[in-house]
Amino acid sequence: MNYSAGEPIDSEFRSGMIAIAGRPNVGKSTLLNKFLGQKVSITSRKANTTRHRILGVLSEPDCQYVFIDTPGFSTQSKQLVDRAIQKVAVAGIMGVDLVLFLVESRGWHPQDLPVWRRIQSEKLNSIVVITKIDLLARKDRLLPVISEIAQVTGSTEIVPISAQKALNIDRLKSVISKHIPKGPPLFPSDFVTDQDDVFFASELIREQVFRHYGEELPYSCAIQVEKYQLQRSVLHLHALIWMESENQKRIIIGSKGEKIKLVGTRVRQILETKLGTKVYVKLWVKVRSKWTEDERLIANFGYSIQE
Ligand SMILES: Nc1nc2c(ncn2[C@@H]2O[C@H](COP(=O)(O)OP(=O)(O)OP(=O)(O)O)[C@@H](O)[C@H]2O)c(=O)[nH]1
Ligand SMILES: [Mg+2]
């Protein structure tokens, strides 16, 4: 069913803004991608992968879900760039119709508390979503987790899911739809995200850096796309990977450039599948010491630092 923004469809039609919030690594971006049936937000096994507010719209005949994926709430924001990202996380839940508060099926974690406190202090309508239930060794382990989380949060609306195994996603959608207001669609039905192709390409590169390198290294990287151009049906993507030291640069490049080649290949494969065209990826690594502490560079790399 096609519709445009603001089109009066049916008095029962619902649409609303739904923030996906939670501590780092609980599965927020994976859930967004699952809802949309495509990769819009990057994911990795490392905490703090998402650094921007990512919008994803799911348009169904009777409901339009406007999801906002947010960076994980983190209380250990040592660097200036982390504090900028935390502002994005907090801003992401402001003024929405509903917050999905994600908690892992392993049970309540101390880092869940500041997120929950924030949702409550803003008096936001929320649903608690227990994620990654496929990781539970036995089904009967779920019940005690649900009661623990019900007790800590006092919430009665708790939905256990697995985004990876597509468990209970439809049920979650149906619960969400009951919590968002009746009203016309906010976006045209073919609208999926507000991020442009260049931003998405830079995110894909960042994702592959998160996936291919050790624990600390990816947090020092910023991606700058220099060229994104279709020439004779081939997409040319040129980008700089900014790191904070020569040593980091060496690790990113890897012996004989093999490691960075791997990153480029993976980015190329994902983009070729998504776009259906041939893609040519060229990556360079550059050093800008302490950019994560430099207000101007942080802003240059696309992180808002305004109060
Ligand atoms: N087993 C399992 N793993 C999952 C599931 N959902 C997400 N994951 C994994 O959990 C890790 C973190 O997922 P993300 O979606 O990046 O988590 P996030 O909450 O967006 O993380 P940040 O952006 O860092 O805050 C990844 O390795 C995912 O593959 C799930 O349903 N089951
Ligand atoms: Mg994320």
C-alpha cells in the first residue's frame, strides 16, 4: 500500500516515533535492521558501535513505525567525542511517542539503570524488550529473567525477542502499534531512512573497522569519504580512515596492506549487493593525533558537540 506523508488513510491508522534505547551492545541496531529487513544501521560485537542517530521507517498498511536507533547509553564518557555521542543518545529519546528499552536476556545489568532512570525522568511511554533470547540455554530460563526485570522496572509491558533468529518480532510490532497514536503517516511509504549514500558508505567502512580490529582501535577511527561517484556504471568510493597515531595506522594497514584490503573488499561486497552495481573501493589511512579530544575535528567528522 502506497501513501504520502500526512495523507488521511483511515481513522484507525497509527504512526509514531519509536526510540530504540539501551546500554551499549544490547542489540539495538540489529533490531532496527530486522524491523526494516535491510541494513540501515551498522552492528558489531563491540560496545559503542553506533555513534549517530539513525532513522528507519517501516510502513505497513495500518501503521507507520518511525524508529530511531540511538548510541548505547554509557556512563564512562572519558573523551570529548564520547560525550558528544552521549548527547546524541539522550537527544534520540526526547519527544518520541514510545521508547523500546532493550535489556539482554542474561538479566539486569548495572549499566541498564541509567538508561531506565532517564526514560522515567523524561516520563516517556516505554516497552521493555528482552533481547537475544536465542542465547538462553533453556526456554525455562526466560521466566525468571522476565520476573527479575519486571520487578526492577515495575513495567508490565515486557516483550522477549531475538532479532537474530527473528523470534517474536511480529508480536513486538503489534505491541508497539498499540502504544503509538492514531494519525496520518509522518513519511511517504517508500521512505526508509534519512541518511544519504555517502554517510551510509562511511558507516559501512566504520563497521568493518569495528569488525576486523582489536578491542580499542576502532574507537580512534573516523571516516571521511572523499569520492562517491558513479562513472560508467561503476561506483567509485574513495575514503580516508583517520587514526590517532602512526602505530594505529600501521595496524590498520596490516602487513603488506592485507588487513585494509580485507576491509575494502568487505565494504565493496556489501555495497555491490545492495546497489546491484560494480563498486571500486579505495581506502587511505591518515593520522590526526588526538582528534577525539579536538572540538573542531570532532565536528568536522560529523559529531555534533553543541549543548
Ligand atoms: N545471539 C544474538 N546476538 C545478537 C542478537 N541481536 C544482536 N546480537 C549481537 O549483539 C551484538 C551487538 O549488536 P548491536 O545491534 O550492534 O548492538 P547495539 O545495541 O546497537 O550496540 P551499540 O550501538 O554499540 O550500542 C552483535 O554482535 C550482534 O550480532 C540476537 O538476537 N541474538
Ligand atoms: Mg548500535
